[in-house]
Amino acid sequence: MKIKYLFALLSCSLVWMPLKLRAQNNEHPQKSSETVYSAHNKGKFYVYWGWNRGYYSHSDIHFRGSDYDFTIYAAKAHDHQSKFSYHNYFQPDRVTIPQTDVRVGYFITDHYNISLGIDHMKYIMTAGQMATINGYIDVEGGHPFNGDYHHQPVYVDDDLLHFEHTDGLNFINVQIERYDDLGSLLGGNWNMDVFQINLYEGLGAGILVPKTNATVLDRPRRDKFHLSGFGLSAHEGLNFTFFKHYFMQVEIKEGYINMADIRTSYRSSDRASQHFFFLEPTLMFGGIFRI
């Protein structure tokens, strides 16, 4: 699967690229100055807001209840990108509608920081796809999909189920990152307090609290936030800081999500589980300061 090869490539770059750049940086150290505010990060706080795209590997989704137990294998899914407009992205009462990222962090040293944030992604199981189903459905009173299934093809549409985390796939996580100034590597001799380029990379872990919109076998959806599982991630990106306090970041995050307890209706027995890999490019804007 192409996305798996992309995950592997990005993982290799996460390890190799920072090591190479730091080795070069040791050969050509940038001159330090106590008068340059941007030369030292320890004790600084930062906060940012931005937007993401989501790309997901195929997933085996297990649905279970008192009168059914079946798995949809290799289900395809996609994100849901809101149309760009002032109304969708910048109107105060709608800024959480798009796929967003928000984070606050603190530099414990000049190079390392810890942070807490939310990756508000969106996940929609693609409707109208052919998939493989295994298990049984035995809804009292009859249902068109009642029967026993033995790894056979099925056309997945709303008559069988509708499944999405669009309010959303909320990954609440803690990250640790390393930052390195790249100015000297690029031959820059500019004032760091005016413009600075940083490479950063890090690891994260956290919990998944989705608001799942699911209609399984025509049962009304629950549509409430629920602690469903955990996630792990790795990322790297570039930070462009202007006039000491304002920055823009571009980042690629890859990770793994495992949700073993997804609520699909108000019936306590109706649940689902799945796990998958994700790729998340992001664009963020923020500020950095000392208190």
C-alpha cells in the first residue's frame, strides 16, 4: 500500500535529516550573542493555531451489538476539508469547524520543549465502496442485511451503515520536540531577532476523544464525545520566526491511532473498534514569548 511506503520514508527522514543537519551545524557553529533575544529559547512559552489535512490507511472496523457482530475489512476513509472562506475559517463562532490544530508549549532548555495540544482531524468512512464483511447480523423484526457472512464482498452504503468522526477525530496529546536554528547552515548572516529558521522534530502520545457520527443498521446515532482509545505520533517541520515573537510553521506528522471503544448509538451494547495509520500535513501561525 502506497501510504505505508510513505510512512516508512518519512520515518527514515525523521531520524536521518536532523542528525545530518546537526553534524553540519557543529562544523559551522553560528556566533552566539547574549544580546540576541532569539539566540536562547529556555523559559519561553509559545502558542499556535493552524489547519491540517488527514490521510488514512485502510482499516478493519469491527461493529458489535446484542444482535450483530461483524467486521468490515480494509475500509477506505478520507478527511473532510471545509471550503476556504472567511465564514468557515475566521469567523469567531466557526473557527473550530475546519480541521484545526491548537497547541501551547514551554521550552525547558534552549533546544527542547514540551507541549499540550489538540489535533482536530476528521475521518469519514467512504460511502459506496466495495469491501469484505465477516460475521453475522440478526436484527429482531428483520433487516435487509440479516444473515451470516463469511469473508464475502459487500457494498457499503447508508443502508448498511454510515460511519465518521467529523466532530471530530480529536487527538489530545503531549509532545516533546527538539529545535535547531538553521541560519548558519544556509549561509545566513542576518539578525536572528528579525528572521530565524528552525528545524524541529518530535514525538507525541495521547488519547482519542472523538464525537462519532454513526448510523449502524438504521439505529439513531449517539453523537457525543467519548474516550475511545490512544494515539502515537512523530513529526518534523520548519519554523519561520519574524521579529522575535511571531512565527509560521509547516509540519508533517505521521502516527498510529487505536480506538477499541467507539460508541455508535445510545444502546450501551452498540460499539465499534478500529486502528489505522495517519499522515497529517499542517500549517500553523503563532507567537513565542517570555512571561
